[in-house]
Amino acid sequence: MNDDNITRVRLDPENVSHGKTDWEKVAAMTEEEIDKAAEADSDCLPLSQQELNEFRRTSITDADLVVRSLSSC
């Protein structure tokens, strides 16, 4: 395996990112306000019911097959 293509990352427990979400503000919002804010975010629009219906449950076996097929390349 070529180490030039591998990036190794280690979590620094002293410098953990906690994000920028103002959870108190979120807790004070109604469901309608949350939905409206989500729909206004063009970078990450909520999924439609049709898109949600197209999801399928996967098993560990499916994921294991992907890993095996990738490792055989």
C-alpha cells in the first residue's frame, strides 16, 4: 500500500471542536421555525418524503461486502 495516499488523523482530547450551534436558541424555537430555517438553507435542504421513501436499510453484511471489494482493488 502506498503511504503517500494515506492521511492519518488523531483526535486531540484537549482541543475538541464543539461546533457553533446555539442550542439554547434551537431549544426555544418551535417546530415550524425549525422547518422554515431548514428550508431556507439552500446548502442542505431537507429531504422530501419521496426521497426518504427511497432509503433502504443496509446490513453489516452489505457494508462488509463493500469493504472487501474495495480492499481487492
